[in-house]
Amino acid sequence: MAITKILQSYLAFKRVSKQSDKPFSIHARKLAKVINEAINSLDGSKRSILTNQYLTPKKHRKTRVQYCKKKNITIEEYITLRQEALNDFERHYYNQLHEL
């Protein structure tokens, strides 16, 4: 799924965006901003799942089991909620891109 690759690239976009004023850095800055806006447009539980899985550095991420225990949900509920979050994120992300 292409949308997960976009989310996985967020931290790299953010890092590159701070390096210079070259076209690639400017584009990375715009993409990081669009990803942030799309994530922030989601409701709390969906935002939380995507933030934990894609935007949080690996050493600070919770595993799926840890996340489910903390939120008191089952793995099946987590998977369903994550898929809904990805679908909603994708819709918001592409809408934001069209506005650029």
C-alpha cells in the first residue's frame, strides 16, 4: 500500500526539510506539513494509532500488544481501527495535496 510508504517516509521528509533551501528540501517540508495536517484531521484513536506506528521514532514506539493493553482493545479491534485510520488518512492526504 503506497500510503504506508508515505507515512514511513515522514521522519525522513522532516529531517531533509531542515537541511537547506534547495528544491528537494522545500518539497520535503511541504510533504511533512501535508502529512501532519492529514494526521491531525483524524479523530483521537485513529490519530493515536498512526502517530505511534509511523510518526514516533522506533525506540519510543509501542508494540501492537503494548498499545492494545494500554488502550484496552483487542488485536482485531486494533487492526480494524488501523485500517480505517489509513483509509481516512489517505483521503485527507490526497485532498491536502490537491490544495497545494
